[in-house]
Amino acid sequence: MQFLSGFAVYFVIWWITLFAILPIGLRTQDDEDEVLLGTVASAPARFRGLRVVLLTTLASAVIFGVWHAASSWYGFSLSNLPRIVPDFGRT
């Protein structure tokens, strides 16, 4: 796999993983009973951006490593996945 292709796959995995990691450990202002004037109650009480970025990077690196090993060593590709969309237009 070329470097740019691998980076593109890692980038997509990183963004998908970010939205899965983001709500982990989130405490809202409503949970803390400290809603600031002008904010919604569901806003984070303390946003821990560095922790979220580090956890996302670590989790996406593991996912990318598994994907890379499966595609490089075992020959797994997207064509091995079952087709779930019906094939319209062909008779």
C-alpha cells in the first residue's frame, strides 16, 4: 500500500473513531448543576480535548493496524465483504 493511500484510510478511521470516543466520560453542565448563563445545559462542564484526541489516535491506530494486517497478510479486501445491496437492472 502506498503511503498516501494508507494515510487516507487512517484519516477516515480517525474521524469515525472521534465521534465514537467523544461522548466517553462526558459530564454535562446539567450533571454538575453548574449551568452557565448563555449556554445550554447539555454543554460539557469541562471539555478535555487533549484526552479525546489522544484516545482517538490510539484507538484508530489499533483499528488501522488490524485492517492493514488483514489486507496485507491475509489478502482481505472490500470485495470479500458480502454484497447486501440488490443488483437492480440486471436480469
